[in-house]
Amino acid sequence: MLSEFLLAEMNRLGTQDALPLHRQLYEALRRAMLDGKLAAGERLPSSRDLAQDLGLSRNTVVAAVNQLSVEGYLVSRVGSGTYVNDNVPRVANGRPGRNGQGAPVQPQAARLSSRGQALAHRFTAADLEVQPFTPGIADFSAFPLTLWQRLQNKHWRMTYPDMLDYATSGGYAPLRRAIADYLRVFRSVHLDADQVIVTTGTQQSLELCARLLADHGDTVWVEDPAYWGAMKAFLATGLRAHPVPVDVQGIAPSESDNAHPPRLIYVTPSHQYPTGAVMSLSRRHQLLATARAHQAWVLEDDYDSEYRFSGPPISSLEGLDNDGRVLYMGTFSKVLYPGIKLGYLVVPKGLVEAFRQAHYDLNRPGQMPVQAALAEFIEMGHFASALRRARQSYAERRQCLLEALTPVLKDRPEGPRITGAEQGLHLCLRLPNTVNDVALAQRLAQQGITVRPLSAYCLARQDLKGLVIGYGYAALADIKRCGPLLTQAVKQALGG
């Protein structure tokens, strides 16, 4: 019976998709026509009768029927009633797009491209993003939320109409000046405010560089092991990634790498991701010379330089560049909160206008009131205060994690060692090559401890084993609780 079919279908839709009643009826009637429950040319019950049978208001029924009429499924004949259109397709074996058993059939047009397949299944955040050693607690309790809300409300109240439009000049001018002042003093970047392009973060900065500075199929040198987000950006823009091994001094290109001349070179020199290696001064000069020889652009990702816990600050690679080949990028997500979605890209002067125009055309940037609030947040000294508090909090967590890992480092001169703990929000516990770091990470996951195997970040090399362990998103109490479990699991993997 038609009413029974419609009620069953509406119940399914209401449970699964929480659709409003008129939409549930619309979908149920459409399905009845496509499945042959209502044949082409068949007369539909009157809206009054249908409402009574289904226990619905007449307005609900009329709304659904009118929509189906507009879309051509139904036709009305004056004085006669409403009928199923003769043009509605009839499906002999189940629903359209399904096989005879009702299983979905993947239409040719819905299949992903080769690039789409790679984007969906390679270097996925669920597998590679480093926010490990945490039960999922993101601690932004030190962020002055009340102050931030007050600043945002202030700028929303005084916003001029042009502040609600797209940003055509690369970002809010006072924010670009504040960023430039900060980078000159603390990161030794040589720049004017006009060279700053405000983006939504590192990913957008990378994609913008890839689109403007390289063509489809060009080669980009990437560090091996690699940052998954950069790999995604280059894959999405059609570039060919060539992995270059990283050692204790950073990226280490050889003559064999020069056989694959790069258009772009992507590096994280201040704190290599994920090993934590710091690029030495000699290696920095060598890299700049290599870029000059290949007429390549260097993309410097300075993603966590704000958190330096020991040793002198590491100056930017851009500060050594005399040829205008380095594009420098950073983000506010790790100091303020991820959802702020604001970062910056510093481009050589000769590229400023091109980048501004392309950024506007491709990305339609905006959020000017938020940018204005951030500019004032920085100018009033609140950014420095927030950074100071965050640095202190993360330093405590770092020290707690180091103490927890101490037992696996004792009396093992050729065994485990820690790298990258001087800076950032993660460290790397390097393990002997005999250890299966993937299996170790899986065993820890069964105990509710999320770490990442270092080998999962490797592109071509197979000589690195270890655990990438984060402390930035782990509460101090969780590090104290989980630290002994982590240490015990590592000891067992080492056979101790």
C-alpha cells in the first residue's frame, strides 16, 4: 500500500537525516516514483486524503507535492487531479544507482581523479598529524578569551562597510605592520610591511607559492622525513616531490639530488619537522647557493619558532638571503588558537603585486574585523604576554615528558636518544632500526596513548625508526599519568 511505503520511508529519513516533514514526504514520494511504486501516469491521492492517511497537516503535503511538480515529477490536470509525469524514469531492478541487491553502484562521474585518490588516501591527518601523547585535550586555558572577545566586539561595532568586503591589499594594514615589526626584531627577517600577505595559515601560503612559482609537473625538493601538510599542498597543485634526506644539520642535498633540479625547495630549518634537527649555518649557506644555482625558490616554514626552550634563538634563513629567493611563512595558530585561521607569508619585493592579486583572485581573503582585533592584540602587548604564558606552560610539559623518558635513555649509549627537544611542541625519540616503531605505536594506542611512528613520515628512506611525541596538547597531569606507560612500552620493544 502506498501510504505504508511512504510512512516507512519517511521514518527512515527522519531517523537517519533528521529532515523536516515536508522534505521527508518529498523524498518518499520521489522514491516511490523512481522505484515504480507510483507508475508513470498514475493518479496521486488528493492532498486531503494523503494527509489523513499519513497523519500529516495538509500544508505539509501540499508543500511536498508542489516541489515535485516544480521539478517535473508530477503534473496537474485541471478538474482531474495530480498525476505522475510520463517522463519519470522507471527502474526495473531496484533504485537508480544501485545493483540488484540494493547496494550502491559507484557512477563513473563520481569516481575520484588520480590526484583526488592520492589526496584522500596519502599523508592523511588521521595517520600523520602530530598531536600525539594526548587523550585529545587541547589546552587553550591560558588564552585571554574575555579580552579577545572584547577586542572583536569593539571592531565589529565600529566596522566600516569596506571592512566587510574582501581584502584586496594583502591584509589589514596595521596587522601587516605589526607582523613586520615582530619578524624584524625576533626572527631577523628583512622586510617591509608591504611584503606581508595575510593568509589563513601555512597550508594556504604553501599552495599560493606552489601556484605562482611553479608549473604543473615541476619538481619541489622536500625534506625526508616530511611534513604531511606540505606534501598535501604540493600534491594538490600538481608538483612532483623529490625527497632529500635530513641529517643532524638539516636537509642534506647530494649530487644525485642535483640530477632532479628543483623549482621549489621546502624546508623547516629552525626545527625540522618531525626530527627536530636545526639547520646549521654552513648548511644554510649551502642551501642558498644550491637554490641560486638552480634558479629555485626556497619556502621557509617557521612553524614553531616562538617556542625555544634552550640555547640561543635560531635566526631565520630569510635573514641570510641576499638574492630575494626565500619566501618566509608562519602562523598564529600555535600561539593563539587553531581556529583563528590566520597566518602570514613574506614574499620578495618583486613578487608582492603578483601575490596580492593572485591571493585576491584565488582565495577572496577577508575576516578584516578579526585581523583588526589581532593587530590591536599585538600592538597592546597582549600577544607577547600570551606567548610568554604559553611558553612557560609548554616548558613545564616538556620537562615532565623528558623526565618520564629518562629511564629508557640510561645505560644505552647506542640505543634510544631524543632529538628536537630544544624547541617546539614535540620531540622525537629515536630508536634502533631493529625496533618496529609502527607496531610500538599501535600497542601504545591500545593503552590510550597516541604517538606517531617516525618511519611513517619517511618518503624514500627506510633507515629511521622512532616515536614522534607531542606535549603541546597534553595536559601536565596526563603526561605524568601516561609517561610511565610510554616508558614501559618502549623498554619492552627494546627487549629490556
